[in-house]
Amino acid sequence: MTFYLLKKELHMRLLLTYFSLVFMTTSLWAGVVIDSNITDLGSGYRKVRTIEKVSAASSETDQFTYLYYKDKKLGQASKYSISPSGEYLIFQDSTTGDIFLFDSASGKLELQKITKIVPVRKFSWNERMEYVKVRFTGKVPSINLPFE
């Protein structure tokens, strides 16, 4: 009886080790960049498009777009716009739908308080009046976000 229990415990430990290694390998390969393309957007901004492996278990890949200001990674963006002066950048985060405004003079990246998260259709700048108009898809009304 004791031999049987020891054999069963050893078998369980081997299975646990095997599944741990499989999980580690899968998670290690997920997010590995296979290819990237860098686009200079001007005023110190750049867009980096990557193709990343989704998991080690499959050959499936996905494409991501990241925004940078100089060496600072700002976020993963679906829609973005740089102000005419180049001082500001506004973008909608692709993972959360949140809208962020970046001020290159101060280096601040601020989450904009918006009650509903809806895909952005377009950003329009009015630097003289210090706001950016955000137009959404569907019948959601546009909003003006102030900046200083």
C-alpha cells in the first residue's frame, strides 16, 4: 500500500512539473515581437507597429500600434492625433478604450474623464481656444476636451 501511494505521489509531481513547464513556455512565447515597423510622426513622436506572437501553442499573431514621445512609451493606440504645434498628442488606448492627452512640454500623460467609452472617429484641434474636439462613432455626441 505504501509503495502504491509513493508511486502515485511521484506520478502527480511529474504531471505538475510537466504542466508548469508547458505553461511557462506558452507564456514566454506570448508577446514576442516577430516584426516591427517604426514611423516618425514629427515633433519627437513616433509610431511603432509590431506583429507579436499570441501564444507558443499556435502560430497565431496579432498586430499592435504603440505611440512614443522620444524614449517614453505613451501607450497602445487605435486612434491618435498630434496637435498642429506638436506640443500635444491625444489617443484612444486600444486595450481599454480610455482617452489620454499627452503634453510634451510637461511630460504629463493624463487620462481624460469620459463617462462612456466609445470608439473615436476623429480628433479635431483648436489650439487657439485650447481644446480638442472628440468625435465618436455612432450617435454619441462630440465633446470638447480642454488642455492648457
